Amino acid sequence: MIKRVVRSTGQILLSVAVFCAFTQVSFATVNGGWLYRVEVKVENQSNQQREEAGKRALETVLKRVTGLANIENLPEVDVALTRVEQYYHQFDYATRVVDGENITLLNISFDAAEIAKLVRVAGLPVWSANRPNVIAWVVVERLRSGVSGNRGIFREIVAADQSDALVEAFREIASERGLPLIFPTMDLSDQMEVSTGVVWGQLSSELMRASQRYAVDALLMGRIVETPFGYRSEWSFTRSDSATPYASEATQYSDLASGVVDFVTRELAQRYAVLSGNGGLLRFSVRNVTGLVAYSGVLAYLEALEFVDSVHVESVERNVLTIAVQTNSSWNQFADLLALDGVLQSQGVYYAAQPKVLVWRGKRR
């Protein structure tokens, strides 16, 4: 996306523009590259296979970027799917051995600017690549036979290094939806802090404390019960200010994971995805801008944000910039999005008419 930057504070700012152009690339790469890369299994390297796989990959990218589970029957998207290679940045093929069989993979990197144009034209929401990291604390209750043939109940916390169908299903579907989701390692440190009972009881305060080492923003707590007919599960998605319950039944892990990931993605997108519209100006001051490097860093960071259309520098006074950005987000949503990485930190909760102040930290938290 090409963004307009307006600087109105004199000739010195023009000399910084070249530096900003280089800095912006690094922020954009950190923010969003992973959203636009998709790996698709193909039967061969024919044009027909590449075209079909490309359509599926574009649908995946649009779901990631918008936070929507369904993008079907949208005229602009339907047209884009007929000329999918227009949105490619690059593609290549790779071969991998899975269960003793060679499979061919098509790796596609989409052009973020072209995707942004498509999303805007289609009137779809934009969910920034800077997303809350979620840790899943999950207990599975299984029936197993004892040595004497007696059946009993066995409960186990799902760990990151497990190579079973449950973990693989969650990882695959979370990747498809653009959800940063991890499982605990359940190493000695985790085992000392978290018992099966804590996870089964969904004791959020204890799990929040145990999750600090993972630098996450939200907890997904779940208990899954295996039954003769499939899986019954109860979940709680917890952030600092809210907890939302969810329950489901499924006959296979893929269906179970799909429902849970859709639930979490929907909760996050409702808060962080910026709706399309005419937008407006948000005006604020940025403090702690000490020198040209900090100045260029502030502008590069704001220009790289997917939900910001343009950046206007209105004044520079000592270490304070006064900036107005064109965006469809409200101030509260804008502040929530910035808070995810802490590069620009809000100085409090503001009412509509109050001057807004941010502090430049210069690095991600």
C-alpha cells in the first residue's frame, strides 16, 4: 500500500525522508511477512495445478488478513481468483518426504501491497499482522485399559513437542487463519508450576503466572473428553480484561481444532480488525523523540501499519512530535493495536476531547 506522508515543519524534515524510506522496509517485514506466505500441496508442477493451488492460497491469505472465516461470494474476490498470479510476489516448488512418500509443495509469497488494495476495494476489514500471542493450556481426558483389562481415566496436559493428531490439527488450522498459537513445553519449570488439575479447573490466575515466560497476551484454556463417539470440549479464552466461554463436540481432531481456532480468531478480530470506511484523522503527540533516528523511526513505524492510510507531521518541538494519522480505527482501537508491541505506548485512558499522548520506546516489548 502506498501511503502519503505530509511533513510541514521545514527543510530539516525533508533530509530525513530518505532515511525513513529505508527504515520502513524493516518494520513492514517484521510486521507482516508471515501472513502472505502459503504452502500448498500439489500433484505436479503443471500450470493447471499451480492455478488451482494459487486460488486456495489467495483465499487463505485473505482470511488471515481480514480475520474472516468466510470470504465466498464477494464479487471483487471472485474476480481476483480468476487472475491470482497478479497478486504473487514470488513462488517456488519444494519436495518433502512425508510418511515415506515424496510430496510436492508450491510455496507462494503474495505481494502485501496488492493484497491491501484488494482488501480495500472489496470493503473488507484489515487485521494487523501485529497480533496477540495466544498460549493454549489444554488437558485431554482419555479412557485406557489397565494391565488387568480394567478401564480407567487418564488426563494429560498437551505439550508443544507432542507429535500427535491434536497438536498438528491446531497448528495447521491456526496457521491457515493467521493465529499466533503455541502450546507450553511442559518442561520441568512448567511441571513445577502447573498440574493437570490446574488446567482442568481452568484456573486462569495460576496459568497467567506460568505463561509469563512465554511472552503471550492471552490464554486459551481447554478440557477435552474422549467419548466413544468423538470429543467433547469446554474452553475459556482469557485476556487481561475479559473471559469468553466456548463449548463444542466433534468426531475428529481437525473439526474440533477448526471450531476452536475460529472462535478465538473471531474474538480477536472483533477487537483488533479495522473496518473499511471513509476514516478520519486521529491527532496525538509523541514524546521522547530524541534525534533524527528516533524521528524517522516513529514515521516508519506508523507508515508500515496496515490500518493507517496516511501520516501527517503537524509540528516538531524539542523532543515532541504532533502527528495526525488517517485511519478507520477509533482512538481506543488504535491504542489497543499499538499496545501489542509497545513501540508507542499510551500514557493513559483518554476521553474524546482530551489531547492524546504517546511515548516512543523504539523497540518491541
